[in-house]
Amino acid sequence: MPIAQMRRYAELARGGQATLAERMKLLTEHDARVEGRIALLQAQRKHLQEKIDWYRKQLPVTAHPDRPFRPRV
């Protein structure tokens, strides 16, 4: 959460019960942004893993003995 929003949240929290709805709105908006970042990171990781797998398949087995042999298909 950006610092400005954290400050706003803290300010609202000092307002007590009357600000619950606005605080919840800030938190749900932040949650949506976090969810979007996680989805992006997962997509990037999937792409990275596919690329690593491609490289593994190009190397002879002795070049990466920590991985079990997977014949090319």
C-alpha cells in the first residue's frame, strides 16, 4: 500500500466506527492491486519456468545432474 494510503488509513482509523466503510474500501482496493500483481508475477514465473525447461532440454544430462533425465519428446 502506498504511504499516502497508509496515512489515510491511519487517519481514518483514528475516526473510529464512523470510518469503517471507508477503511474497508481502502483495504479492498489494495487487495485488488495485490491480486493483480500476484497474477502478473505468476504469469512471469510460468514463462520463466518454460524457458528454463527449454534450456534444460537443450543441454546434455551431464550438464545438469541435479535434475532427473527427461527424454525429449
